[in-house]
Amino acid sequence: MVHSKFSLSGLSIHALAVAAIALMAGTGCQSSAPPAPVETTAAPAGLQVTVEDPDNPEAPQQRPTYPDGYPNFAGSLSAASVQMSNEEAAALQSQLTSLGAARKAGTISEAEYQARLAELRRIAAEHGAETQAQIAN
């Protein structure tokens, strides 16, 4: 193992001047002027929830948090809606794959492809609205 001593003797005056200027610039402005007042609004003390059903007011369950305030997701989480099953996902994937393959192979016309695509988009839009209605109830 070779030990070497740190020495500035090999550097030119120009290099030392540039290093000194960079060091001073890196320290930032150290003015003594008082900082400008910052206007802040008070943060709400807690989440305000409006319950639409006065007969069944369920308080939201508090999620556990770490001491620093970040949420702890160690417990089980509940979904907002029923999730798609693996079978439904596979069926939808096969429909879309076959539709794309038929379009690429030319077995369906562009008009038929666009009609089927519009139908799938309509179903998606209605499903979204239905799901939102179920969540609201």
C-alpha cells in the first residue's frame, strides 16, 4: 500500500484561485437582511367528512401511521369496488387480442372494427358510471 501526502504545490496559482472562488460561491449568500414574512394558512386539524346518510353515520376507520406521520400499509386494504377476476381479465384480453388479430389479418373491415371498438368503449363508459353509482350508494 502506497501512502502519499496531500500537497497543493503541484497546482498553479490560477487553479487555486478558481478553486477558492468556487468554494466561496458554493457557500451561498450570507446576507444579514431579515427574511420576508411568509403568509401561511392554517392547516385543517383533521379531515372533514360529510355523511349523507344520517341514520347510518359510519366514522372512517383510522389507518395506522408511523411515528413520523407517514401511513402504514401493513394491514389489509379494501378496494373501492369489486375487482375484476382473473377469468374476466383473461376473457377481455382474448377478445381484444382476437379483434386486433382480425383487423391485422384483414378478416374484418375497418368499419366493423371501428363499430366493435365503439361498442367496447361504450361498455367501458357505462361500466364506469355504474361502478361510480355503486360506490356512491
